[in-house]
Amino acid sequence: MTNKDKILLLSCCAPCSCAVIRKLKDDGINFAVLFYNPNIHPKEEYEKRRDEQKNLCEKWGIEFIELEYNPEEWLKMATPYKDEPERGKRCSLCFEFRLKRAMEYALSQGFSRVASVLGVSRWKDLSQVNAAAALASASTGAEYIEIEGRKHGMQEARSRLIKELNLYNQTYCGCIYSLQNQPKNDTASDIGQLKRIP
């Protein structure tokens, strides 16, 4: 089976991807979900998010692909920017790092295009993700499709699916620095304490 005209969707977690995956499937789009997130810390958290994503894909009959978990390489890139705030330069470099690897994999496997849900979370800046994707695309030659996962009812669909499927909904982005900077006693229910991107 060929991957021509097939989209490779880079996902950070099941809660961020569920509504987008559901819509792509319902629209008859040919795609596979890629899990490449060496930023996630600690390893137990990585495995929890990976397994939740894999289970969701299996439930809906979507191809799931996992790439290497190489946090040491990610840390080499990110550590010089450890004091950057969330949505600062560290996040831009993190997005580019993961998207570039996803695009390299896509090209090696014959996928025609790459997309991601890295900007779906309200705690992320979609324009920052798209800018990082443009840089990764320019360096690899892979085509990137921008996805809007919040507007046009997508945020509501996402919230509904998280509840319906009882998805594990984490309280920090994923990296050691976002974990260290999360508010004390934070939970999924009181995460509203965090500064949101409109």
C-alpha cells in the first residue's frame, strides 16, 4: 500500500488530537497518526500519553506510528533556553525540532504531506506552531498543512470527546520546564489558573 496522497499527522497527545482525528476520519481523509515527542518528561508520562494516543487510534481504526524517544537529543537543543517562558523561543525550537523529524520520516516513507495538532491546545500559540512548521518545511522540502483545531466547533467537539472517551488529560505541556513552571496543586479542573492564548 502506498502513502502517496496520505497525510502524516504529528500528535502530542490524545486530548489535543481527538477532535481533529475524528473529523479527518469522518471526512474520508487518508492519514496516519505519528507520535514523536521526545520533549515529554518523565518517561512514565511519555508512555502514558503514547498509550492513550495508541489506544484512541486502535479504537477508531487509524494507523499509529511511534518514532524514537530520544529526550537526550531534545535536551541538548532545549537546555540553553530553559529559562524562556512558555510560548517563548524554547517552544518555537521544540516545535521545529519535532516537525522536522516528522517531515524527514514522512519523506522517507512516501507521505505527501505533514500536518500537526501541536497548536490545538489553548495553552499554545497556533501562529508560533505554523511559523516553526514553515521553517521545518523549508529545510526538508516537505509540504505542511495548517490545521485549525479550535474554531468552527472543534473546541467543543474536543471537550465532548475527552469526556465521552475518558481521556487522560494532562495538566502541563510535557517538557521538564513546563512541569517545573506549572502552578502548585494544579489539576485538569483548575487549569484555568494558567494564562490562556485567546
